[in-house]
Amino acid sequence: MVARIKMAVLGLGVIAMAVGLPGCTKEKVHQREKTMPPKTIQEVLKAHTPELMSIPGVVGTAIGKQKDELCIKVLVIEKTLELTRKIPSTLEGFPVVIQQTGEIRAMEQDS
């Protein structure tokens, strides 16, 4: 009988530790996030431009403003539902705006 009680207490202790560990881990991650300086919009744009440009129909990326807030603009030939689904609405906390521009080509130089 004493052995069963010891096993039950041990089992409850293990469960309590298992339940408490994720909270400790989340707290440490949260503290680390607070100490890490946030990326600038320029850094975020530079990091994500290659993946955005690999999406068919995307012709460019830029930094813009929407409602007096900095945003990342993704320039597309034609804004379609398919592109809207492929392009994220935010990148690392910055809003993403899809702007239809048509094709972008270099201008011919006059000789």
C-alpha cells in the first residue's frame, strides 16, 4: 500500500514538472525576444525579396506607406486571387501591400 502511495506521489510530481516546463520555456523565449532588437523594415525586405520575387507574377518589392505606417509593397503584373493567397499579409510584423503595376521593363535609351 505504501509503495502505491509513493508511486502516485511520484507520478503527480512528474506530471507537475511536465506541465510547468513549457511555461518556463515560453518565458525564456519571451525574455529573449524582448532583448533582441527588432529588424528594420529594410532588413526584413532584403531578407524576403528573393522568396517574393520567385513567385510568378511578382515584378518587384519596395518599402511604402499605408495609413502613415511603413509597409512592404509587393509589385505584381496583375493582382489575382492566386497571388493574394501566395503572398503573406505580414512579414516579421510589417504589413504587406500588394500593388498591381503591370509589367516593368527598362526604358530604351536614346542614342
